[in-house]
Amino acid sequence: MRVIYDPKPDTLAIILTEAPVVESDEDKSGIIMDYDASGDVVSLEVLDASRRVVQPTQMIYELAGQAV
């Protein structure tokens, strides 16, 4: 999994897998979901990220049920 914030277009991409994208959909305004051939989510992109995410340049990674 990779997370990429690009400040110039102000986009935040969360890439779950490197599978080829065969379809993209923007069901909710400003959130683009990418799908593979099986219909599984490959990645999502948040447009105007600085408006939607408190700190797009910071990420906290946690494992549920584990002390960090």
C-alpha cells in the first residue's frame, strides 16, 4: 500500500494494490475509486485534499488491537 500527496494539484492517492485499473468511478464528488477487472478496489483519489483532510502531508498508521 502506498499513499501519495501531490500539493500542486492538491490530490491524495491511496494505492491498495498495483493491479491494472480497468474502471474509475466518482460516485461522491471529489472521491475517485479505481477498480480492477474483478471489481475490487485498487486505489482511491481525493481531489482538493487540503480541504477534505486535516493534514494531507501527515499519516498515522495503526494496527487495530495493538499498542503502538
